[in-house]
Amino acid sequence: MELIVALLLLLLVVAAYLMVAAATRHWRSRCYLLDYVCYKPPDDRKLSTVEMKTLIDRSKRLDAPARSSLLRVILRSGLGEHTYAPRTVKAGREDSPTHQDCVDEMDAFFHDAVAELFARTGLGPRDVDVLVVNVSTFHPAPSLASRIVRAYGMRDDVAAYNLSGMGCSAALVAVDLARNALRARPALALVVSAECIAPNCYTGRDRSMLLGNCLFRCGGSALLLTSDPALLGRAKMELRLMVRATLAAEDDAHSSIVQREDGDGVVGIGLSKSLPEVAVRAFTANMKRLALRILPVRELARFGAVVAWQRLLSSSASNRVRVNLKAGADHFCLHPGGVAVIGAVKRSMGLEERDAEPSRMTLHRWGNTSASSLWYVLSYMEAKGRLKSGDRVLMVTFGSGFKCNSCVWEVIGGMADKGAWADCIDGYPPESLANPYMDKYGCINGARGGGVPAGSEA
């Protein structure tokens, strides 16, 4: 009898252990966003239209056709008067940035955004178990991740990762890496996304490499992720799924965005003529996987029925069929890579203008801040009070490689912070997004009415 009781107790203990283990695995597979901060540089780093025109005029290598071409791109850039540039540009030293200039640009961001994030959450640097930093084109030794560990006095067992060369889609790569690291145990991850602009202001005359100067601006984001159920009540959002597509094995995709030297030995980032077509392929590959995971059965059934019916009528008609992604998501964070990028993704996804508004406004106010751009878009939605409990937010971003990454977040907590938009959100969207360059310089060098170079807004 005692043996039977002992066996029963043993079975109960084993069953309880398995249940706890299963629950633990379930919690560890989940990832929550506690909070995030978008960096707002100081006002003395704003780049006005007059200063941008001065930057063009003082370039020693640009001939008249190149100046005119660059001005036409700026006229259609979608950027406003209040984006931010590195201090090297403000000081007229864009052609000779030093290593210390780059370090100073990163330190200013780290010391502002990361410190604000800790203050907002009440958590501290020594609470962080995982650190992921992504800055594509500046990778000193020791790494930027190590620089943050040192600056904030983090624990000696923090798992620090430093990503480089991942382009504008690096933010979601970093989130995916942090999510996977958090599965090991209930933990806290700090994800820091930015780009160093100082060393990337191209001063040559290759038109395919001049385009970045028109769109890329200073910015950055810092966010805290957790898998700890004890922090669930403080979380804003839960990560539901992540989908990544990389076409790097294809030659034209791999070479579509490349950092290289031009014919004069000046380093810059060149965009190939195949970029638009490559972007479409990467986007299509990503959306095919994403749609199957976020759309309800009824929408998939509708889409399948329409495709089948149109194929009976015409083999080419099915190409015009579009799934309704709004059946699986309530809000859309589209990478503000440029006016053409936003417009193309909006059309491809069958979205309305209101869905693209956060991305257009982000491009206007902040420019393309590379990997951190998506968080400015999300912050716009939050500042506008659009995010309600239960809403699903779809993020889509593109980057060199070529990559298209996407993810879906679900709002699970209160989201009413205005963040970096606090001092200007009431003025958005403005009555007009007319570029002030047009009024000031639209007729210079025949810029008014001129065509935009192929791929210039990509």
C-alpha cells in the first residue's frame, strides 16, 4: 500500500513538473514590448532648405547637370524643414569626418535615448540580460554594444550583440535576435537601432550614390523587450510573429544597394537600376508567407476562390487579384524609405491614404532614419491616439542584401505617449506637404518640371 501511495505521489510530482515546464516554455516563447524611445536631436542640428542648398553648392565635384539632378530629387523628397543632420554637415566638414565625429554622433544618441528609456520604465542598466545594437556603417573596436555596456555599467554576464551592414531592415533583425535570446530564460533585452550619418555623406559626383544625401537623416530608437511574465502588466505590445525574406543569393539583389568607391575613390552607397524590381520580388516573397499566417480563413478562401475563377476566364487575370491585408492587421508601419517606396508599398498592399499617413509624416518630419524609422512611424500612431487594446500593427521594412522583413504586434496595454512627436503632433498632417525647395529653388538649373532619375526615391 505504501509503495502504491509513493508511486502515485511520484506520478503527481512528474505531472506537475511537466505542466510547469510546458507553461515555462510557453511564456519563454512570448516577447513583449515594455516601452520604446525615439531620439530627438537638439534643434541646432536641424537642416533647413537653405542649408541643404548650401551643402549642394559647396560640393567641389558636382557639375551643373549633377546639381540639377540632385535638386530635382530634393524637390520630390517628401522631407520638411525640421530633419536633423550630423554636426560635420552643419560645420561644413561633410567631406572630412573624423572617427571621433562618428563616435560623438553615436554617444549623443546613446546617452539621450537609452537614458530616457530607463527613466520611463523604472528599470536600470543592470536589469538588462541581452543587449542588441544595430548600426550598419560604423563599427569601431571595441564595438558600439561594448560602448553602451561600459557607459551604463551593465553586468558582466550581459549577452551583448553588435549588428552591422544590415541596412534599413536591421531593426526587425535585431528584434528577432533579441526574441530568440530571450527564449533561454525570463529576461530583459535592450535593442538599440540607429545609423551613423557623419561618415556617409557622399561628396562625389556619381548620381547613383548622391541620392542618400537627399533622404537619410539622423535619428535612432531604443526599446526594452521581455519574456518575463512578471512584467506582462507593464507591457505595451506583444510580438505575434516575424517573417523575414532575404534574396542575397541572387546577384542582382545582392548588388542592388552597395557601399563602394566611385571612379574617383570616394566612398558612398550606390543604388542599382535593378533596385525597384528587386524590392518587388523581396516584398512578394515576404507577403506570401505573411498572408498565410495573419489572414483569417474566410479571407484566404475568398482570395482562393477569386483566383480560381479568374484563371478559368483568363490565365493572366489572376495577376490583378489582391489579398485584403486589412483583414489581418489594423495599422501599418511602412518603412519611410522615400515617397516612391511608401507609394509603391501602399498600392501593392491595397491600403488607403490614412494607412500610409504615419509613414509619410515620418518622412516629412524626420527623414529616413534608416533602421529606426519604423519606431518613429509607430510613435506617430501612438501620439495620435490610434492604438487601442487588441489592435494589430503590421511593420514592413526593406534593406540592403536585399531583404524584406515584417512583423505583427498586438496592443495589450495603454498607448498614449506622444514621445518625440510631443511638440509637433498637433500640426500633423499639415494642410500641404509642398516642398519649400520648390518655392525657393524650383527654377534653378531648370529644376522645375525636370524628371527624377530612375530609382531616385527608392
